[in-house]
Amino acid sequence: MASEHDKKILNAIFNPLLPIGEDISGGTINKIELPITDEEKEAAAIEVEGVNSAEVGNLEEALNLFDRAAKVSPNRASIYNNRAQVKRLLNDTKGALEDLNIAIELSGKHGNVYERALCQRGMIYRFEGKKDDALEDFKEAAQLGNSFAKTMVAQMNPYAAMCNKMLHDMFTKLKNGETDDAVNQ
């Protein structure tokens, strides 16, 4: 079994974009377990069909299944998050954002669906050039322990980007046998 020190070293090696001391497994995820009604069970089964359809590339069928699931159980947050992913793949960014906002609201700002919806919305914001909005979503998901969000927060930090560029340049020079005053000191 690895010591705590060994785990920190391995984490720094395998997750170089995270701040020193940040561990991707260190966060806690707040889960709320609600009683599942018959409608929720039916919607969940339809949702699984939708996910399976999306995974094999039947996006229109998946969208129809998610629409059907939302009619059966309109308060199930995961349906909207999954439907948003399909809408993104179909280049319906506006519809995806609408569904993500619904998923975030319905999640009660807790759990896996909340984290995933924040990350997905953060990516849309980032691609749209809304960096502040993206960073806000990633920071919220990172505080809940989402490793992808932690990586995105680190990547979007201008100081981290500058340091990574400097390190990359230095290692490239060393690899190529180039030296300069900074490397020789």
C-alpha cells in the first residue's frame, strides 16, 4: 500500500495541471437519494434506451426517447442533462443550454447530475468565449470534487498556463541539447 506521500507524488505526476496538493479523488460528492416513483422508474428505463441510442449514433431516436422520458417524469434532472448532450451533438447549443439550466435547477444543486451539467455548460460557455461564466461553473463543480472541472480550472488559470509553457519550452530545449543561461544555472 502506498504512503500518503507516495500518493501525493503520483497525483502530481499523473495530474500535472492540478495545483500542487490538489487530489482528483479528494473531493466529496453530495448525493441525495430520493424515493423512486413508478413514473421515475419508467422514465429511467426510457432514459437508458436514449443513452444506448445516442452511444450507437442514433441521435434523433435518442432525442425522441429523452423527450418521452421528460414527459413521463418532468422533474428528473438527469434526463435534461442527457438530452443536452444529444442536442450539443446535433449542434443545438441554445437547446442544450436550456436543458442544462433545467438540469441544474432540478438537481437542487447536489450530486452527480449537478456536477456534470455544470461541466457541460462550462464547456459550452468556454467554446462561446464566455470564459468568466465557464470558470464559474468549473469552480463550482471542482469544489464538489469533479476531477474534470479541477483540471479545467487549472488550465484556465493564466498563471498556470504561463508556467506550463515555460516548463514545456525548457524541457524541449533540454531534450534538443540546447542550453542557455537559465538552464545552466
